[in-house]
Amino acid sequence: MTLRHVVMWTMAAGDAATRAEHAGEVARRLSALVGVVPEIRSLSAGANSEYPDVNADVVLIMDVDDLDSLEAYQVHPAHQEVAAYIRSV
């Protein structure tokens, strides 16, 4: 069974330029987890480039094998590092 994990974020910055900069960095850091976190089967992360006032700034779509794999991903140190960055922006 494949499990698809989908998450969307809105950056905290008030101005669109800073939100876009932070969103691009979040997408880059998430994409860099491929090959580092072994549970990831596929991952797509992207920053919103249209309608920033009405859409989330970043989306993650990731496939893992099962719930155990998702739980292992969530506690992996590399994921924890990215999650800390996301919380900061």
C-alpha cells in the first residue's frame, strides 16, 4: 500500500516578496530530503507562483510505503531540521 502525504503551508511574512523567497527555500529544503530520508518513495515540493493572496505558499506531495514509513520520516533528523526552518518562517 502506498500512502500519499500532502501538506500546504502559508508563510508568516506579510509582504509577498518575502513570502515568495521563504516559500522557495522551503520547497528547496523539502526536495533535498530525497535520498537522505530512505522512506521517501517520491516527493514533489513547489512554491506558489500565482495568486499568493488566496493560495497556500508551498505544497508538498510525498509518497511513502505505509504509515510506519511516514512515522519514520516524521522523526528523521533531516526532516526535523526542515520542519524547524518551516516553523521559523
